[in-house]
Amino acid sequence: MKRFIFIIALCLPAILLNAGERTLRIDYIFSGNADKTFIAVDEMRSLEGWAGRRHHMDSLPLAGNGRLTLRSAADSTILYRLSFSTLFQEWQHTEEATRTNRSFENVFLMPMPEGPAFATVELFDSHGRTSAHFTHPVNPSDIMLRPASSAPAVKDIHIGGTVEDCIDVAIVAEGYTAAEQALFLKDASATVDAIFSHEPFCSMRRRFNFRAVCLESKESGVSEPAKGIWKDTPLHSNFSTFYSDRYLTTLRIKDLHDALAGVPYEHIIILANTDSYGGGGIYNSYTLTTAHHKKFRPVVVHEFGHSFAGLADEYFYDDQFSEYYHLDFEPWEPNITTMRDFGSKWEDMLGKDGVSVLEGGGYQSKGVWRACEDCRMRTNEARGFCPVCRRSIERLIRFYTED
């Protein structure tokens, strides 16, 4: 039985996480250009409670384009590891990055260490080589650890269990005015329904908690630069990211996490109040998608495939500025391959449930391969995730929730 709570009333203040536990939030600035990368700490904060994983704390399920490691200062024991991708690293593949420098906000959450520790951030290029490396101290007793607090209006949409046992996802309103909050709650429920209409999320739905965070916007809608439309919204999102009309993102990552202080969350879905087509999903950062386009349901699931599961796009075109995947290096994403290390991908699934090796994926028609003719990561018309993507998502859910 689906455990949904469909909301028509006003949101209520969030309940803080378990007393006695704390989260360390580190805000970084990643900057540079196509050839150079720099990492700097912007600020460190302390939040009440911990909503992240409690299993495999020293391990990574996927390599990602970046890695964060927290080690004890006393004996170098790994306390926590996180892999991720960033908009900054995507931008480094654009033509603009060849002629100017830019900086991007990034925010990462980790359990507060009990004693002094060191945090190390590593960023990798498209060959998996370290492009930047930065280590700095973390002291949980530091008087400059600013407490983060907020009082967002929150409603439970689906609660599968406790914060300790489940994967906690915050669904955040962007571009919904105070008068449109009931509409946002309806859209948030539709989001959860769309995700749970796909396997393996449906079968494993008791391992998830989804909460709606009702941010009120001064203006309705979101910014569309190609149309000359700029809106005053809580997260300052906009289409035309990297001059791609359909690419909808926010660069204000600190504002996003500031708005979520006090909410149990590990993953984020942002719903934009517009019927224009578009969205974006960055691994272990956020999904952002439009809520009122007719293809909203498949798109939000597709983008969550990126941000939650680290799945690659399986469609292709050959007009991008530079190749995102190099044919002499195996991508870390589980659903595409260059055949450099196919044994680590879906070689064991060949011939089962229509799984094969088909050329075309990762934006490139040649040299990158996918598993099936169609998949939610390839088209909006696909019935669901292909077997390779389903297995990868299930493995990740189990990584988060099982010893």
C-alpha cells in the first residue's frame, strides 16, 4: 500500500533532527577555467541532527567527478566519504571556460566529528586525474562554527520510516508565491507518485522519506533569460544555464541549504513553478525540474536518476563544444561504457531482459555505449529504467540503508 499523505492544508514548521547529533556543513568555492581549478573554504557551519547515511561511512558507491573525505586528526581513520559532481566541472567543458574565469558555490554535509579532523576535497578531470586537491582542518569545538538555523514550513509527503533508517529527500518550492503553496504541495505529491511508479523505487519505497519544503516566492514563475524574463525567487534559478535554453539550474547553493536548515534531508528535488520545458540533475547535489510541463513526470524521474543515482544521459548528439567522455577512459557512471572496463559494468547481464551493447550515449554517437534500446535515461517515452539502471539504483539504495 502506498504510504502517501496528500496535503491540502498549510505547511507546518519542521521538527528538528535527533538531539545530540550534529551535521557539519562546509561551503566551498570552486573556481578557475578550462585549464585551472582552485578550491577554497567559504564557511563552516553546525546543524542539529544528522540525516545522512549510517552505513558504509568510509566507502563510496560511485566514483563521481569529485570526492570528499573526512579523517580523524588523531589516527587518520576515515570517518566519512562522499562522491559528487558539480556544475563547475560541467562548465569547464564549455567554450566560455576557455576565455574567462568563474567561481561556483558548493555545499556538502557530513556528520560532525567527535574530535579534530581533516577534510580533503578532490576534483577529477574527464580522465579521472586529480585536477585539484585541498585539505583543511575541522575542529568541532571551533567558536567560528556558525550554527545554522531556519524555520521552513514543511509537510510530510511520504514517510517510510525513521530518519535513521531511511533516505531523506527534501522537495523544495521555487517560484511559488504564498497563494500558490497548495499548488506546490499537489506538485510535490505528484513528484513522489512519479518516482514510485518506477522500479526499483516502488518496491523499495519504505526506505524513503519525502518532505515538501514550502518556500514562498515574491514572484510566480522562474527566470527565463532567453525571453528576457527575470523573477525574484528564493533560489534564483534560471533557464539557459551555459546558454542551453532547456538547462534549468540554480547557482545559489548556499541559499538552497540555508532554506533547508532544520529539515532532515540528504537529497534535494527542486520544483519550478513553470510550464516551460527543462530541468537539470547533478549527482549528490540536486534535481531541479519544471512542474507544469506535460512531460513533468518522466522528466523529474530522469533528473532524479542523475542527482540520486549518478546515472548518465543515454541520448546523444554531436554538436557539443567538447567531448564529455574520452574513449580511452571508462566512465564512472554505471549505465554507459567505452568498453575500456566493461567487466565492471553490465557484462554479466548480457542476453538477459533485452540487455546488450548499443552504440550511442553520454551525448556522443560514437565510442560510448548503452545497454538497451530505450530507458528513462534516454527518452521521456520509455516505460521505465532499463535493467542496468534498475540494478544500479537498487544497489545504491541498499548501500545507503543496509549494513
